[in-house]
Amino acid sequence: MTSELFSAMAVLCCAVLLLIMVLRRFNQPYFIAYIAAGILLGPQLLNLIPDPAVAAELGEIGIVLLMFSIGTEIDLHHFSQNFYKPFIIALIQIVLSAVCIYALGTHLEWSSSRIILLSFIISLSSSAIVFQYLERTGEIKSKLGTITCGVLLMQDILVVPMILSLNFISGNGISVYELAKVCIGGTLIVLFLRAAITKRIFQIPMRREIIADHDLQVFIGFCICFGMAWVSSWFGLSPAFGAFAAGILIGQDKATRWLGKSLVPFKVFFMAFFFLAIGLQLDIRFFLVNAGTIFIISVSVLLINSLINSLLFKFTGNSWRDSIYAGGLLSQIGEFSFVLLTLAASLGLVEDYMHQITLAVITSTMILSSIWLVIIQRLIYKLPVTKSMI
């Protein structure tokens, strides 16, 4: 068993490394290499990683670490002053996405449960892709970056009522106790964020000792990050949202600047498993047979999401250039859409064909989003793009 584990890890790392080197040459985002490695090493080809569930669980750790690091870097004061803009954009975007899917679903005679599910799925963008892109380009603390991050955070929060809605329409309703936990947890985190904005509520102890001790840095970071993620998860909320709140908590103290560098290797490693799990779940034969349909739907999704978000960003007072740029950033379908799709499949809300076509479209929008953003940047800003998305 140990020999098989090490051989699988060795092949995985080599495959990812080779794919990254190829993508780096063509200035493409690295997450494509992780997805491709999942397809290559998955049950349909080399079968070195036959169980996608393990990779998916490791990938969730990557999302948690990503949100934690974003929380430490975000300009909380600016975010609080512009809180209403991300909320309005995220909420109206979901409504407009639902209108588009309803119009299409009515024409194709879809069931109401399928319309609701696809409305939820198409309305969520990828925090993993967009946050890391904004980090790489240094735009995460800009005005546009802050609003874009805010929209993503609002979407992550709205995943909770989406999950509750899917359970309700499937007939597997949640108990009053579970609903009360979600409401209490959401209220506590909102109050916590409000306190973090209005006054300093945390100052790290033993500053000098921690700055000089790398082991302490790593495990203090893990304790705070995963502790808050666990609390958030216990209340029925997203663990990533709890990790973001933890990042905000310690981000108030300048003595924690070491934390980001200490956790970067772990974040990169576990984020790779998230995208690897996507590749493991993808049915490559189904994808090849239906490639034309998947491509048309994926491009349509990118176009519709870009248009909706661009109009909403302009409506909230941004310039046309910034609005179209933000629309391109938020054009892809995100990682929490995988969560909703997996839940819907387990609840019997989607049949196998719809599950596979939706999975393929989500993956394709992620892969095509880098090319889509390059096109938008060169059309709007007339500047060559030199930085990859991940």
C-alpha cells in the first residue's frame, strides 16, 4: 500500500510538472495542468487515482487556505464602505441568471427543479481562479478588485440558501434545528465582521517569538484557519467563509505578514487537488462525443455572464472599461457549482446525461476563461497580457 501511494504521488507530481512547463511556455494558467493531470491519472485512463472523493476532500482544504489568505490581505475599511455594491451585484446577477435559464428551460420543457439548479450553477463564479488572478496582478486591493472580491464572497454566502433550496425541492427537507443553526451561524459571523470593521479585536501574542519560529507560524496559522472553518461548517455554512473571517481577524495585526508566505506552499499543493478532482470526475469519452455542444454552451455561458456582470458593475458606478473587465473576470462557472451539482446528483435531481454535460460545461468555462479574459483585455485595454491566471 505504501509503495502504491508513493508511486502514485511521484507520477502525479511528474505529470503536473511536465504539464505546467508546457502551459508556462504558452503563458496559460496552471490550473489547466491540474485538471489535465486528473483526466490522465483518473479511472478512465491510467487509473492511478481511482477515487475522486479523496482528491475532492484535499481540494476543499485548498479552497479554505485560499480564502484565509485573501482575508488577511483584503482592504477591510474600503470593503465596508462599498459593501452594498457587491451585495446588489451578486443578488441581481442570480435573478438575471434565473430569468435566462427560465426562458431557455420553458422553451425546452425542463422541470422546475432543473431550472432552479442550473440557475444556481450558472450564477456562481470561481473564487479560486479570480482571487489568485487578482493576487498575481496586484489588483486585489484596488477599488475594482475589492468590489470583485466582495461579489465572490456574497456568492459564497448565498450558496447556503441554495443548498437548503435544493434539499427542499427534492423532498429531503432540513430540520428546524439545522435551519436555526444556519441562521445563528450567519448572524454571528456578520456580527464578527462588523466588530472587525469598527474596532481592532485581535492582537497576536508572542510576536517576536513567532516571527523567529517558522514551525510556530505554520501551526498558529492552521489553528486559526481550520478552527474558524470548522466552526463555520458546524453551523451549516461554508468552511471557506469561516476561513475568510479568520483571515480578516488576524489580518488586522501587521505582525502577521509572515503568515501568507508560510502557508503559500500548502495552499498551492491543496488547490492543485481541487482542480485534480475536477479532472477525475470528467468523463472524457462523453466529453469527446459531445464536444461541439459543450463548446457552444460554454461560450454562451461566458458571454451571458460577462454581459450581466458588466452591466451590473456599470450600474453600480464603475467605468465601462472596469465593468467589462470585471465581467470577464466573473464569466466562468465556479467551484461551488460543483458542490451544488454533486448534491443535486445525490438527491436525484439530475439524470446522468445532464450531470455529465453540466460538469463538462463548468470545466470548460474554467479552462476557456483565461483565453476569454485575454480577448477582453486586448480589446478593452489594448495591452498585451503578460500574467497567467494561476
